[in-house]
Amino acid sequence: MKDLVDVASEAGSFKTLLKAAEAAGLVSTLKGEGPLTVFAPTDEAFARLPPGTIEGLLRDREKLSAILKYHVVPGRITAQKVAEQKSLKTAQGKELAVDSTGGVKVGKARVVKTDIEASNGVIHVIDSVLLP
């Protein structure tokens, strides 16, 4: 089975996320043993950020790393388990609110696809970028 990076890469809709992970030096973490749960914003989610935001973040490795780690939760947490939580502690250190009213939301992002399995974790696709 492929790791989180390979699975995201093959999906084709996470180019911006993977480029950001590379710029932040997090690819080796996402290819590591894990397990990790990744709330992955699509390229469309990144495109909705204000103009210049991504370019600015790509130049600020520390801030970019903090934002990306806010999308990662240690452990393999299935969609069902996510929905049972009120919040999740992220790899960045902050709590990420979970709301299961009328579909699952993490922070302000809707979870649009769940339980994409990888050898070292699981990916849940979200419709916007989370900011800590």
C-alpha cells in the first residue's frame, strides 16, 4: 500500500498541498511511519485563499509548516471516529474543533470525502484551508 504522499499525489487534486509540504520540509514526515490523519484541502480550496496568500506562505517556511501541521492529527482516525469527537489535537499543538451537525466539519472546513487509506495513515478531503 502507498504512503500518504503517494496516495495524495496519485489523486491529482492535491498539487498545492504537496508543493506546500515540500516547501515546509514536511514530506519526510508524511512519508514516515505514522500513523497520521491528514485533513487535505484540495487545489480548489487553496485557490479560494486571497490572491498572493500561497506565494507568501511558500516564502515563510515556519508559518507554512504551522498551518500544514494544523491539518494533521497523530494517529489513524477514521471518519466515524472523527464524527464522535468534539475536537482533535493537531500535530501543530492546537485543538481543531469538530462539528458533526449536518455533515462533518473540522474548523470551518467541510469534510467532503473520507477514509482514503494509506500505509501510514488516512486522508479526509476538506473543502477549505484551515488556519490555526
